[in-house]
Amino acid sequence: MGEEQQPTRRSPAQLRRSAAIGVVFSIIGLYVVLKLTGGYQSWQDLARIDPMMLGVACGLVVITWLLDSLRMRALIRSLGGDLSVLGGMRISIMGAFVSSVTPFDSGGEPVQAYLLTEIGLNAGQSSAVIAVKTLCNALARFTLGVAASIWLFCLADFWSVPRGMYYFLSFGILLYFAVFVFSVYLVSHPEKISIMVVPMVRNRFTSRLFKVETLDTVLARIEHELLEFGLALQDFIDNKRSTLWTVMALSYAWWITITIVPAVILVGLGMRPRFIRVMGITLLFYLAAAYAPTPGSSGAAELGFGVLFSSVVPQGLIGLFVTVWRVFTYYLNLLVGGILMSFGFARKKSVTQDHHQTTDKVSHDV
């Protein structure tokens, strides 16, 4: 299984350590937001938040788990397999947990691919499912992000950010677009991988910072994943186009759902936000923060989100708003995903112990 087995190398201790690091960065980010906005008194408003709106926000996050499950279910069924809705939600949540504790949110997809092999898919099928799902998700974010960028930047009369944040935001968005377009080009022209990617990863500068073996491993993984993307996508385009359209529609629904969460929280705080504006700003945030190096973008997420909404949310409420948003979009994934991961590790440990006991008994009897 090679690459697909990589996620299993992360031990429970490593995941706990990564989660702790992510939480620390998140708390620091929230502290800085509260310090800069003077929002300590806004916690008095916590008791006045409409509980119904909090329930709606939580429900929207659950719907994103459901939509992700439906994407995997559609792809797996087109390959002749099957996945229950609840089973897909479990895999989605566990992938979201690992994404939340790994830099660049990079660990979720490999874990999901590995978990799919546990329900009967072979390595190639699981890689194809996650590759197509990831590409459709990225395409939906890309197209919605382009629309949001054009709309918000052309209508700056009702939305503004500090000049420094404007440049940082522009850089983050351009970086995401550049990486996306570059990735699509490499998927379409896999023969260019060795020509264009190798010099970027393995050169005189990177050789001073990393071992040659490490760089070779990175290159092998990039090449493997890009080839999987290309082969899986071509197969679905040629033979399963209707499934591809279904997954694209579900991906758009996923992004629309997650960007409604901040608007619902603002309603719960007693405001009357323009939903489209809030959703557009949230989309820009997810584009600009796509390559934040901290686990789950912690720290950068809190600070960036607070600054982006500084002209929309009253200053005294920004800290509370960012905290509640982060509770639903980050800490909820950590909590539920952590519980599921713990049960998963406990079950595997129990199965392993039973296997060893059975093996020892057979050996003794022999």
C-alpha cells in the first residue's frame, strides 16, 4: 500500500501533541484578537446569544460532514462499492480532525484514503475516490473564490481592510490560485513533473535545510499524488461523468454551507448581516489561509478572520464572534474527531491483542 499506509505512522501521542500545539496557537490568536479589539467586556454578550442560532451553526457544520460523506458515497458506488452515510460521516470527521492538527491542513486526505481501505476498497480505488473528491473541492473553492474576490474588491465602498492586510490577502489569494493552476497543469501534463517540480524541491538551498532522502521522499509523494489525480480524473471524465457532476454540485454545497456559519453567528449576536457579503469575506479567508503553516491554520485563522471582519462587526464584538466561529469550525472537529480517533485506536489495539493471544495459544497447542 505504500503511500496509503503513511497516515498510520502517526501514533496517538503524535496526534495529541499536534492537537495541543494547534490549540495553543489558537488560544494565542484569540488572546491577541481580544487584546487588540478590547473585547473582554463583550463576553457579557455571550449569555445573550440566541441559542437557536448556535444550534443552526452547529447543524451547518454537521451538514458539511454529511455532504462530504455523500461525495465519497457517490464516488465509491460508481466504482461498484458501497459506503453508508454514517460511515462516510465518520471518515469525514476523522479526516477533518487530522487536517486540524497537521500543517497546511495536509493530513486529512491521506487518512481518509487509508480509512476507505478498511471498508473493502483497494489502495487504487481509495486513492481515486479521495483524489477526485479533493480536486472537485478545490475547483469549487477556486471558482467561488474568484467570484467573491471580484465582487468584494470591486465593491470596496462597503468593505475595507487595513492596507497591510489587503496586500497580505492579495498575496494569499494569488498564491492559492497559482498553486491550483500549477497543480491542474501538472495533472494534465504529468511528464512535466520531473522537469518543473524537481528543481523546486531539490536544489542547493533546500539541500542545506533537509536531507536528500527527505527531499526524495517528498518528490516521490508529489509525483505519486499527481499521477493518481490525473488517472482518477481521466477515468471519471471518460466513464463516470454524471458522478463527477454530482460530486461537483455537492462540493459547491459544502462551501456555501460552511460560509453561512459566520453569518448565522452574527445573527445570534443580534446583528443583521448581509449574508452574501459575509459569505464572500469568509471565502476569501479560506483562500488566503489555505497555506498557513500552523496545525489547522491556528493563530493565523483567528487573527486573519478578525481583521477581515473588522469593518463588518463592531470592535467590541470581534473577539466573541471569532471565538464562537472557531468553536464550531475548529474545536468541534477536534472534539468529535478526537473521540472517534480514540475509539478507533482502542479498537485496533484490542483486535491486535486478541490476534496475538490467539497466535500464542495456537503456538502453545502446537
